[in-house]
Amino acid sequence: MRITAPIVAISAMSFAISVAADPPIERPEHEVTSRTDRDDRFTTDRDGRWLDLPVEDETFTFVVYGDRTGGPDEGIKVLEQAVIETNLYEPDLVMTVGDLIQGYSTVEPWMAQMKEYRAVMDQLLCPWFPVAGNHDVYWRGTGRPPEEHEGRYEEHFGPLWYAFDHKDSRFLVLYTDEANPETGERNFGKAECQRMSPEQLAWLEATLEDSKDKKHVFCFLHHPRWIGGRYGDDWEKVHEVLAKPGNVRAVFAGHIHYMRHDGVRDGIEYVTLATVGGGQSNVVPSTGWRHQFHHVTVRPDGIAMASIPVGTTLDVREITADLALQSARLARTEHQTVGKILVNGDGSAESKVGWEIFNPTDFPIEVELIPASPDLRWTFSPSHLHATIAPGESERFGFLAARPARESEPWRKPVITMSCDILGESRRYPLVPRSLEWPIEPSLTRPAIAPNEVVLSLDGVDDAVIVTPEASNLPNGSMTLETWFRADDLSGRIGLVTRTENSEYGIFLSDGIPDFMIHLNRAYRSAKGAAGLVSTDRWHHIAGVFDEDEGEIRLYLDGRLIDSAPASGNRTSNQLPFIVGADVDGNGRPVSFFDGQVDGVRLSKVARYRGDSFEPVRRHAVDEDTQLLLNFDDIQVDWTYDESLRGNHPRCVGGPEIVPADT
């Protein structure tokens, strides 16, 4: 159909049948056989609970398709998929509700579209039955005959109205695009053009009279005239004819391109389908604005109906172990990058980055990469890339990412979304879209030292500084971890500077108790202070030392040794980040946050302090044994400056701030 303002207006009208509607139909539990049938149909040599068996009856199923047309040409692919999936259910038959082809044309395009539609529908394993819609009969162009495409439709699709029987049911097909008998006009937006002709009504009455002995009667047409509005009120006389025999169960229609159930009147359910390839807004797929078909089960006591979205039915026989396991492998594959985005201290950047997407499966895959960012100052070229990748092959996707200086806008890092479909024998298998990390390297300028000391303020909620594993990987042997801190809250579990996760090292302040931990030879060694040594009203310096030569670990607070313990062996390594202001969990995320201020974080690959005491230096200087040195003079974009010779500037998360030091 062509979605126009008149149709929208009709769809907003109150249901014409709602005044006299019946209560909703409630399906009863299925009948089961009695225990006396057990010997005939149930066999076991074990004692156990009696299992009810279903009654043997004349149950059957059929499928109903909505509109194919009124949308883009590629909608035929949706119909093809619906046919593939319908064959998996193997219903007894398939009904349609009109608008089978695009139409609105002269003979030549009409014939081509008819052949295309029939070629797809003829792939069904069961018989299918056409219904004429406005797209199927309306003529556009020169040489319009009075009957437009009606005769051609009947020659190539079937009669405009007809009936057939299946088992103990009758199926009626009606025609809702007859011309105005006075003017010859066909217009579904005018009530005077939406009236059933006397001859069709007479045929319907005679056919229903002949259907009185049928258990069920089902009716199919294109326009849902019962909704009123610009359809007028002609349906009232048709409904009276349908209701008279008492065995019409449901009326199915299409045209409006969204699902709706208009209740039950005189035992008749009124049902409208959406689309199988027709124009579809997908505005709210969960409420029927989508490509779908109805699956109807007919039982002696009534019908059951379910809507099946196109593209959701899986072929059990196609989901082999190879497909299932290889799809999981593909979803977990880590793809390589080439190049990095170099981000300057003012937020500007311009770099080219490549992704090497590898297909580890035995199936071809189709991949699309789309770069984006909530920071709209980023631009990307090209805007997206896609490719089909053969089994075992790789494809490189390259993007240029650029951003001007930060100015007043908040800086947000870019993201890239990868969509991937496995191309199976009968359908695509889409993976959940993944967000790939752009490799970003800060290119910071050395900050000036402020005349008055500044420090890093952390809120204890989600503020932290994330140091990459590469920047905090120490060689085995002696080490020192130290920092200045002033706590605002010392309650609960608190990670101050840590990388521990059954491995590595860290300093904790849980409930105000200073604790240096290091994982050696697969076990933690700890040097811990007593309660009450740390307060919230002053700055403290804390240092944890592993001295391989002395075979011990030591913990210093404000330059004084407060605990030591024997320790030796190799450190247990991990690939997690080192975190300032929190502990790290097994996924590399900060937890157990520190609330207060920190400064002068230094990680060294030597034991810097020995003996019972030393004088802590307020600002550390860098030397060749310095692995990491953070004096927190500035935050540039999302990073703070690492003064070590390695220059691995760590990233700030949450929202830590540089503030004047509290004295």
C-alpha cells in the first residue's frame, strides 16, 4: 500500500465493531485421553505417574502473509525469507491478504512483478492462495481499461473471490477493491468506493449457506473495512451475513502495514496483519510494526494464533555443532589494530587506524564497521565500511579519525561498532554487535609546576586513574610503591594504589589500616600497620618495599617503618591495569574506591628505603629506576602526565580533579 494521511486517519479511528464486541476469547486446556486408553497408546515396563495423552482429532495449521508491496524493491528478499521459514513449519496451506505486487502500472511491469512474486511463493512446500489488493489491480499510466488489472489478476493469480474446503473448514476469499458502480473510480480512501457489489454479496450469502455444516469458516480480504473511518459503514451488512451461520471464526486483512486485533464480535475475531516485505516503518516492532506472518492452529473447539517475525525462525537441522561452536569462536575473536590515534593535550587528533578483521570459521561472514562518538566534533572518513570475508581469511578496514582542539566542549573518545553476520545455507546468523576500542595514545605536553602545590582529588565513588599493564609491568626482583595521600573517609574496603588480583602488588587502607601486599610464589605476603596510625586530618606518605636482597617486605608510614615480614620468590604477574584511587577487579575495572586526595605516586624497580626511617620527599624526581611517576600537575583531556622516562600517560576515569593541596 501507499501510506498516506487518509490511511493514518483511518487507523486512528475507534473500532467500528467495538460497541457490540464479545469478551476476549480464552482458549481452554486441550482435551486428553482417559486412563482407559493407556494400553492402546502408551507403553512402558516401569511404574510411574500417569502421563496424559492428547486426543486424536482433525487439528491442522495454516499461515497468513501480510502485504508484500508498498515498500522498496528489496522487500522481495523478506518474502523469500518468510517462505524459507514457513517451510520449516510445514503448514497445510498459506493464505495471503493482498498487495502481492507493486502494481500501479501498465501491463509490462505488472507482468514482471507477478512472475517474480509467483516464483518466490512457488517455493512453498504447501499450496498458497492469493487475495487481491489495490496494488494488484489499480492501473497507472496511459491506456487505462475500465477493469484496470482485474482480468489480468484473475488470469495469473486466481478469481477475485472464491472459496475452498480443507478438512472440516471452509476458507473464503473476498475482494475489497471493486470500482464505484456509478463512476468506475477505484479509491480505498473514499467510502463510496468501498462497498461490496450486489453480485459479490449474493455469492457470499450463498456460499455461507452452503457452509453451515462446516466446523469452521475463515475469511480473507485486503482492506480492514470494519475499522470504519474513510472506509465508511458498508462492512456492517457484510458482518451480518458472516455472523448469521454462527461458524465464522475469524476475518483476516492487511493494507495498513501494522498488526492489530480488533476484538471479537458475534464469535468472529477481526485480525489485521503487518507486512512480509511491504513498506515498514518498524516504529515499534514489539507491538507489530514489523515484517511477520501469522501461524494459525485449527482445533475442533477453536483456533490458536501466533505472530512469527520474519528472520527469527531457526532451522534445527542447520544449527550444527560446527555452526554453533564456530559462531561463538567468532564472537570472542580479538581483532588486531594497525596504528593509533595520537591525541594532543588540547584534545585535537588526526590519525589513521586500521582493523584487521579475521574470520576464524568455515563459513563466509559479512562485516560492517561504523565509527562514531558522542563527541560530535570527531569526524571519520569513510563513514562506514563493509566486506564479505571468506573462511579463514582477513580483511583490513581503515578509517581516518580527526578532531579539532577541545575548546569548551567535553572530550569523549570515539567508538567503532562491528556488525557481523554468518552467511548460512538458508539464512544469515547475526552476531550481537560489538564495540571495538580505538587504540589511543596521548601525546601530552609537560605541565608547568604550579607555584602552589596541586594534587588529585578523588570522590570515592567512581574516580580513579588507570595505568596500562605495559606501563606498570616491573621486572622480577626488588620494587617500591609509594604515594602521598590525605583521606576524607577511611571506612570500608579501600584500594589506594593497587594491581592485586591473586597476583602483583598494592597498598590498601581498608578501615584505616595501611597494608602493603605482594604476591610471591603464588601466595600473598603482607606488611600491615595497626589501627589508628592513619587519620583523615593530615597528609601521609606511605611506601611499600619488596627487598629481594634482604628477603623481606617492608611498610613505611610517614618515613617510619611500621611493619616488615620475610618474603622471597618471583612475583605472580597479571595483565590487569595498575589503579590509583581504587582496587582492580578481574576484568580490569576499578572497585573499592578511595575518597580523598593523592599526589606523588611513584613505582620503582628498586628497594628505595631501608632501615627504620627516612625523610619523605614531597615531590619526587625521576631517575633510571623510575617505572612510573605521577605528580598530578594537570589533567589533559582524559590523561595525566607520567614523568618517567617511559612516558606512559595514564587515563582518568569518573571525574577526578586537580585541586590545591589541603595543608
